[in-house]
Amino acid sequence: MPSKEEIFQEVQAQTEQILDQHDDRDTILQKICELLDSKLETYDWTGFYIADPEADRELVLGPFVGEPTDHTRIKFGEGICGQAADTLETFLVDDVSKADNYLSCSIHVKSEIVVPVLKDGEFVAELDIDSHQIAAMDETDQQELEKLCAKIAHLF
Ligand code: SME
């Protein structure tokens, strides 16, 4: 079985191929969601929230893979997603039941990571991943997903 590092090596290489082969931003984001969902077994919902250019400090749901969510718009500061947008920091939550500012998408979700996409230091979007396992994501996921988000920042 490949290690998580090896899996992410493949993910990074395939992300670059997707970027080479496609021009449309949402097509690229959808393919990245599908890639992460297919390679990382513990990822149960993978999607992007995008800073809505037409609204003040509000996220709008973009491409995703997984169950539909009620949270199609989230204000900056609300939930894990809104806090990541507000602080520009990655949120790695091992146990969502212990998080006090959390918006539940499904009763099955146990852990979550939200990684901001920054363009010239400004928040433009974020990658949100939910898992049905406690502490499914660790520092390796964080580092690799931050690297991936840096690769796609120019799309916004
Ligand atoms: N759990 C997130 C909401 C988005 S869903 O996970 C898809 C939050 O607390 O912001």
C-alpha cells in the first residue's frame, strides 16, 4: 500500500496535468475534487467555497464531490469555513463535535480540514474536506493541500 506521502506525490503531479489540460476554472476545481476523493480513502466530502465577488465577505459553494450540503452560502466568521476565510489560516479539526463554531453538513462527519487559497495574500477561495473518521487528516494533509492550493491561486 502506498504511503500518504506517495499518494500526495501522485496527487500533485496529476493536479499539474489537470492545470495543463484545462482552462475553465470550475472544470479544473471539479477535477481536483474528483482526484482527491479518488486517491484519499478517508475523504468523504471534498469541495471548494469561493469568495463571492458580488457579496460582502460571503462564501459561495463551488465545485464539490460528495453529498449535497445545505451550506451553499457561508458568511466570513461563521463555521470552520467562515473562520478560515476570516483568518487566512488553515483549520485542522480532529473532532468536529468539540468545535464550538461549526456548521454541520452531515451527522456522519467527524473531522474536517479547511485550507484557504490566497492570491497575492488575499483570500479568494478555500478547499474544504470532511471525513467520517476522527482525526483523518494530519500535518501531511495540511502541507500537501496548502501546496495544492498555492498551485491553483492564479485561477481566481
Ligand atoms: N462544516 C463546515 C460547513 C461546510 S460543510 O462541511 C460542507 C463549517 O463548519 O464551516
